[in-house]
Amino acid sequence: MKRYRRVRKAPQPDLVDLHVHSSASDGAISPAAVVRHAAEVGLKAVSITDHDTVVGVAEAVAAGAECGVEVIAGVEISAEFEPGACHILGYFIDCNDAALGEVLAEARDSRKFRNEKILERLNRLGLAMTMDEVAGRVKDGVVTRGHFAAVMVAKGYVKSWDDAFDRYLGRDRPAFVPRPHVTPETAIETVRRAGGLAVLAHPRQIGFSPRETDAYIEKLAAAGLDGVETASPDHTVNLGRRYKAAAERLGLVETGGTDWHGRDDGGIHLGLGRGSMAIHYTLVERMKARLAKRNSS
């Protein structure tokens, strides 16, 4: 398998990573390679949570069976509300659920329209590239802004993936294009109807003040949200504590993950974040218990 310049072994045998991307969306390596790397790191469980697609889950599950890593079926659904956007993670979902498939297909269709507009804007800004160059980085998955960023890095237009977002692709940047999304409430309902747990990913990225974020988490909890991603390299220590307090106050499960994309340039390590993250398998057990309680009621 591919070797990474900065492989770090898990310091405990029961660590997990519940927010990981593969080449089925904007990750750098295949779902099977992600799982094999999780085994190399020493993780007990991992969840492939690709953007608006579950196409990589079956491959990941098969790889997990071979190398002894539990793979939790997951997805990350892009959602939008006035005046912002958020991502809803789905765990333990039925990937064959028809309603889930329809929502994900709608999200992918809106991405296609958006991608064409992003390409037009980048070309007008003097960054010459074609859709074939961008889509050629995806085998059977979803084209995202991350694929534009990869082409921009390869052509020397930007120094890194993060630089591409900071200068061109991020919200309010010159090549940013909003797109129709499902609402967070619809995403939550869809995940739950597909038998899964609905979790708010990296709350900091909503862009609200801490107090506004607390209120918004409470609103989503009333709509059926099951959990909040409290452990993430995206959070400061203080924000992590605040999200943890919100989860405890609202009776939500606390989850965590690295949002790993398989790149060496982000400073993020699978399972360990920036080096100190430690999410234990007891979290997975709590998630399973929450589902079992729901199914028995």
C-alpha cells in the first residue's frame, strides 16, 4: 500500500476515526487504501464519510473484513440554511435506502451545476484548466472543490490545498459559487429514516459566534439531531469544551474525527489529528447503544 511520509502509530489499541474521506469524493486515496492505512496506524474502527455519496462504503467494508478494522457505514451531507451552511454526518446508515439515495443524487446534481460555474470563474481569473482535468481525478465518485484545489496545486497556481480555498474557493472568495442544498433538517430526517445517527460535523465551520452556535445546535437537536462532533482538528480546546457542554446539556452523543483526506500537506494524521487526538472505541459503543434504544422504543 501507499506509504505516507508522516505515519504515526496509535498509542492505544482502541482508537477510532469517524470522519474520513476517500477518493469517492475529495480524498486522495481509495476507500480500501484508507482502511488499510487505518490498520497500519492501529485503529480499531473507522468511518468513510464521503461528501454526498456512499459509493465507497462497500469497498471499505470489504477491506475492513480483510485487515481487521471495523468500518462504520457513513456519509457527509452538505446542507444549507439562511444565512449559512453546515455538514450533517450520517452513521450506521442503510446505504441502499431509497430516500437517502434520492437526497444524495440531488446533492450531486447540484454539485455538477456548481462545478461548471466554478470552472468558468477560475478561467476568467486566469487559472487555465478544463473539467476533464478536474474530473479526471475522480474514478466513480463526486467532484468537489477539493479536486479543483488539487489541479491548482499541480499547475502551480497555489501553494497548497488550503491556499486554494483561502484565495479562490472558500466562501466569499472570487471563485466561490453557492449551490442548492438540502436543509439541515431534511438531512437529519433522511439519515434517521435510513436507520442512522445524524451528527453535526465541525460546528466551528458554521461561521456563527459561540453563542449563536449553541442556539443553532439546540435548534437542530429539536429537529432530531443525535450528536455533535466535539473532537476535531478544526476546533480549539475552548471550542471543543463548549461543544461538549452543549452535547451534555442536550443529551446528544459526542463524536469525533480528523476529517482526514489522505494528503501529506495538511498536517493531519489519520486517527490522531495533529498528533494528540484520542477517540476511543467506547464512543462507538455509545453510538450503538443510542441506536439500539431508539429501535427498541
